[in-house]
Amino acid sequence: MMNDTNLLFSYGSNMLTEQLLQRCPGAQIISTGRLSGFVLAFGGYSASRGGAVATIVRSRRGDVPGVLSELSRDDILTMDAFEGRAYTRIPVTVRVGSKRVKAQTYQMITFDPGVPSDEYVEVIAHAYADWGFDLNILMNAIDQSGS
């Protein structure tokens, strides 16, 4: 693995290999992992997604599945541009099997709960299925976004 500052943990639509490689053609997917101390949530509003979008929120009971990828410095900057001004890149520690790996992920700067569009949920559900993640985690986050 490269310098840990080049490791990205994706938990939303960037878990889709096609989307990640479209944005960052040089990305190397390393493995799946879990981010403790956070829960998946939906907030804000994205016109391109037609509703709220995925983020993570700190929680003592949290555990978010995702994909760990290795990106070049240029790819990280490209991803910063895709994530826009609504997200900030933060350092995290991801569990990969029995190991803990330092990486970066994106978190919404100002969390305002919202409801995601059905189409966006389908995108993330597809990624969950591709990676073998428990769909109940996604469904619970959607249920929480509507309350």
C-alpha cells in the first residue's frame, strides 16, 4: 500500500467500481472495510441525485461498511472536486479484517437530515449487493432520514 494519505474509504455511491474508475481511472481497489464510530446517514440536497446524499455521522454504536481504494495525489484532488463544497476530507481508521488502516473519507460539513431519492438509494443498494454488505445498514439509514 502507498502512503496512507492516498487511501480513500468510500461508503456511498463511490463504492461502485464504475463510478470510482470514471472519476479516478488510476484508482486501485484494495479491499472492503468497516468504519467504527460512525453511522451512515443522508443529508443535504443534491440536484443531480434528486434528494439527500450519503454522509457519515459520529455515533458510539456506529459501524459503516465501505471500500478502501488507493488513489494518486491527483486522483484525491479530482475526488475533492467531485465531492464539492458540501464535504470535507477527514482522516479515519478503517478495520480491514483484523488490521486497522489509516485512510481518508468524506463527511458532509453541515449535516441537515434529508430523504434520498429512490434512484440514489438503488445506486447504493447495488454497491451493497456487489460488495456483500448487509442491506439493513442502508435501510436503517434511510428510515432514520425520514424521521
